[in-house]
Amino acid sequence: MEYIDARRLTGPSLLWNKPGTVLDVRCSEEEAGALIPFWETNIRRMLEAVGWADESTCSWRLSGGVSLAFSAPIDALYAASAINEWAWVCCDSEFNAADAADFDATVERIRAEISEEANPELLKLATAAEKRGKTLLWDDDEASIGLGMGSLTWPVRGLPEPDEIDWGAVHDIPAGIITGTNGKTTTVRLAAHIARMSGKNVGLSSTDWIAVNDRIIDRDDWSGPGGARNILRQQEVELAILETARGGLLRRGLGVTRADVALITNIAEDHLGDFGSQNLNELLNVKWIVSRAVETSGFLVLNADDDLLVRKSAEFSGEIVWFTLDTDNPTVEKHVAKGGLAFVLDGDSLLRVDGASSVVICKSEEIPITLGGAASHNTANALAAAALTHCLGIPVADIRRGLTSMSQDDNPGRSNVYSISDFKVLVDFAHNPAAMQALFNMARALPAKRRLLAFAQAGDRTDASIRELAQSAWTIGLDEVIVSELEAYARGRSPGEVYGLIREELIKCGAREEQIRHFFEETESLDAALDWARAGDLIIMLALGDREAIQDKLRSLSN
């Protein structure tokens, strides 16, 4: 039995929709059976002692452990987490023979922490906002009511009295949430571009930056609740597109309690093995949290070509919109036969299908980021973005203009093709098996006299998955392979170990030893690839570490 973390939950989470705190413990099923009631007994004892007897508790069993949570006032979540840390000390003492904590001294300390953290003005604002049906966002620094251009924001320790607020000026704006394993960032960028083509001032949060239109507020990974709150407090924003990644959903929960539309692009292997996402079903449950924001009103957009999402959809009681690359997809056929809405690829045409009627949006080859239709994963992303923006009220004509006008420069690092002299370089930041397979499929579809793959793989993948990657790569029809070492991504493996596995598997697949080269840095691999290339060749470059340097160099060399 091992302590992992005790943390605040500020939004809808795996466990429930309440704010509170969660304790994660790694343990066996048998240990969880003993731990849960013991933790509950101690938590109840402490909650009564600090005056929180009405708060509720819950638990969520996971592969290899359990999450234990209780609700708490939003102005005392640090103190609540301290209670959960104390509860672990009790459990550690009971089950691991560790030292016990003094209960009376702990009660005194926790009461002092609650008193110091207390913010009665925030609680009054929350009550007033709920009474009037207004959205409240809060964090350590600020609290706001309304969203975007309808929002008002104050320092969290300088809040007005509710009767001092012009509640008539407060309102929400249309907001879409996007999650999934692959395609999130591309779909966010597509959706934001479409909305801008419709004349909207668009706020965007993503793994790369937060921005309002072309104004980048900050470059960093802003795919958690903090990025959503930042954008939703920008008063010039008329419509928000919010990327929502697994990490933020697990650690803090969803950044908003409601949205107009939530989209899940797909569920595939990535970050498996982390607590809370040990397998695909657990990862699915994490991504599914976004459905809570649209269950009572709004739309849930799902990929009908993803079996996990199709099965999970039976649990959703709200309105679903499907998208698919297969015009004969049985899920979509049943859905539209009942009058449902779907976005479908029919031949090379993207369609909006609404019951018995359909409208052509555009041809897949007209969408620049599909590379003439070769990048089928970006065709799927285009369908997803079309579905999401339609549900946000964007007309089909503007969706068409947006899809057909977004260039690869608007989507850096995602399936970009550079023409250099008389050969081409395809660059992507794919890092998990599904994304890499999509890239390999696209590379196979692009015409080339010879093909070179330059790539690396992180050391935290299993031997089997690294070998499978090498097998998949060889099916492209490669003439040369360059493997980068990437010391920063070794993650416990010795130097050359990952390269050795890839090299061995490529030779098993038919590669000759002289066709495989090894460099320590991705920039070295790129230079070697550029020296190798001749007229009509294609270089496929997967960049993990030196993304910006690689992209800057290719931009400077491109025709």
C-alpha cells in the first residue's frame, strides 16, 4: 500500500461533479477493500471535528489502486487536502505500521488552516451566481462570473458584495471543449479558424498556447483548467475553443461545469501505465469527463469509427452528434435514420447529414491540411471540427471557408510538408502508436522515388511496442532509416538500448545494416537526411525534442 498524492478537485472529475479533495493510493484489490472503510471512518471523524459533517465521500477503484475523495467548501480546499494527507497517515499507521498522528493536535492545525484560507465573500458570490444561473469561475488569484465578453473578474481577495454587481451585464458565450488521444490540437486550431472565418473573436487554449485571434497570450501547455479559465475571462472573446488534456482532467477535473459542445476525437494508447490511466478503459473514463458539461444541455460529438466511444455512448443521456470516415458506418446509419445529426465522408465529400437530408460541405482534397486527401486522419479532424462548430452555431458556408483556407502554417508541427529543392520533407510530432500509424499511412500514400524515416522513441515504451513501431515503419517502403538517441527521453533505459531494439527489428523485417543509421540529436538526423535526399525523394521526420529548431530550419530551406 503506497501513498501517491492528495490534491484538490476544482471541477467535474472521475469521481463526481463536486469540488473537494482526492487521495490516490496504490494498492491491491484486497488492500482496497480494507482501506476504503478505514479511510471513511477516519475522514468522518475529522470532518465532524472541524465542522464539516455534512460533506460527502466517495471512492473509485482503479487498476492498481483506489482514489478516495470527499467534498469541501471551495474556499478551503488546501485545508481539505491536508485532511486527506492526515487520513493517509492514519492508514499508513494501520496497514504499514508507520507512526500515528496526534488527532487533537491535527484538529487544531486543520481548524487554523481553514480559518486562514476562508473567503466568505467567495462563498456569497458563488451562492448569488448559482441563484441567478450565472457561471462562476474561481482559482487562487481571481474569481469571475459570466464568460468571455459577458464576464466580470475580480481578485479573489477583493470581491464585491452580490448586490453591488450589475447582473444584467453578465452572460455566457458559446464554448466548445475538445479532448481525445490524437488530433486535439489540430481540431482546436481548425475549429478556431472556422469561427474566425465567421467573424467571431475567438479565444483558444491548447497544448501550445493560449490566444485571442492572432494575439498569443502565452506559449506553454495550457490544456488544463487554468488555460480554460484564462481564455474565458478575456472580455473581447465571443466564442471559446478549449483543448482539454488527460493530465488536467485527472489532477484537477474539468475547467468548466457547462459548455455548448464537447468533442472526443478518439481513444488510443498514450500515457498508459500512469495511475488513473493504466489501460484504455481507464483512459476512456478520464476523457469521458467532458461529457458531464453537456449532458443536460448542449451536444456531445463523438468519433463513430472508435469502438470504445461507440460502446461508451450508451451511457450518455444527452444529444450525440457523430462523425465518421465510413459512409456505411452502422452506428451513424442507425443514428441518422432516427433523425440524428452526423458528419460523414462520402467518397471524397464531407457531408452534414441531418436525418434524411444532407449538405455537401466541401471535398477532402480542398482542405489543405489533408494533403490532397492523403492525410486521412486530418480529414477526420476536419469532420470533427465541422461538427463542433456547427453545434456552436457556425453556418455551413463559413465552415466550408474555414476548412478550405487553413494552411499548414496555421497548424505547425502537425503533418507539415516542406518542399526543399526537388524533394519533400514531411514533419510531425506524433509520439504514440496511433498517431505514428496515421503518419505512416499518410507517408505511404504520398508519391516518392525513395523514402527515408528519421525518428526516435521514448524509453518508457515496452520492448514489444518499440518493436511493433519498427515493424509498422518498415511497411511504408523505406530505403533508409535514421534513429535519434534522445537522451532526455531515455526514461531509465541505457544509451543505445532503444536504438538496438529498433535496429534488430528492422533487420528482421528485411532491412540491410547499411540502411540504418544512428545519431544522438534530432537535428543531426535531419542534417543527415537532407544530405541523403535526391530529386523525388520523401523524408519523413518525427520530432520529439528539437521541434522548433527543426521547423525553423525547414522553413528557411523550403521553396
